[in-house]
Amino acid sequence: QVQLVESGGGLVQAGGSLRLSCTASGLTFSTYPMGWFRQAPGKEREFVAAISQSGGKTSYSDSVKGRFTISRDNAKNTVYLQMNSLKPEDTAVYYCNRHPPLGSWGQGTQVTVSS
């Protein structure tokens, strides 16, 4: 059974930074592209960033491009999201999953950006 455990969220002022982590188990992690997604209150879950199996290719939504960086460590079955220059509109619960998403989601990690 695939398990995804996100961590690293918190409360930060606008302009600040956070680094999210997601550790996966129950799958051959290195064989899957991985992604970060987020869901703000009252909105649908949306794509944030993705990374290829080896980490050589990344993609970002226009809203985070230039501010967020996705990376992975296949030896640790972990994908990261470095978030800089945070804005109040980045406030959401952040999730990781395979990309495109497959199976169940983890509990997510709350990111709150105050103005």
C-alpha cells in the first residue's frame, strides 16, 4: 500500500520561505515522476510542480515559477519543495503524489502565509 507523508508546513510572513518534504513508501519511488499539489479553502486541488524520475526535468505552474523549486532524493524516497518569496495566495494544504496523480493522497501539510 502506497503511503505519502508530507511535512514542513507552517505559518510564515509574506516574503518568507519554507521547505516541504514528502516521503513515500510502498512503491518503487525512483520509477515515478512526482508532483506537488495544493488545495486552498473553497478551491479545487491544483498542480504546483513536478519532477521526472531522475530529477533532470522539472515543471511548474505559472503562479509559482521562479519562486518554488522541486527536487528529489531517490535514496531517501523523498521529494522536496523549496518555497521562497511566499505570498498570501500560496496559503493552502500542500500534497505530494505521483505525477499524474495516482491512488490515495496523504494528509497534506498546511502552509499559511500572512500579509
